[in-house]
Amino acid sequence: MDDLEKYIDQRKRRSANFANIFDEGYENFKIGILLKKAREEAGITQEDLAKKLNTKKSAISRIENHSEDIRLSTLKNYVSAIGRELQVKIL
């Protein structure tokens, strides 16, 4: 575990609020990274995807970088446009 991970672990143990906010933020960040990675693996640029979805490149960037409030319908359209399938699990 590096210094940053140790610091985060210590803060999480001291503050339940910090732990909740950190974990929620990380999950949102991870969704955006997964979307961007899938798009890149499909060989599609943000501009190409924006054209397929009849939107602007800035909207695609917002989805990938600020996915904390993405609608399920938007997520489904994004994934479909890059030729992938969306699966949602509740565990």
C-alpha cells in the first residue's frame, strides 16, 4: 500500500462521511473510465459517437468525465452506439 492509499484508509476510518463521499466519487469515476475505455476499444472517437447519438462532442466528454448523474437511458444509448451491451446488476 502506497502513501496515498494509507492516507485514504486512515481518513476513511476516522470519518464515515469521508468514506461515503470517497467511495461514491470513486464509483462515478470508474463508470466514466469504463465508458471511455469501451469507446476507445471500439475505435470510435468522441466526435463519431456524438454524431451517432445526435449530440455534441462536449456531451460525450461530460458523460465520460462526470458520470455521477448519468441517466440509465443515456447510458444504454451510449453503450449501444459503440456496439456493446449494457448489463445492470443489483447485488
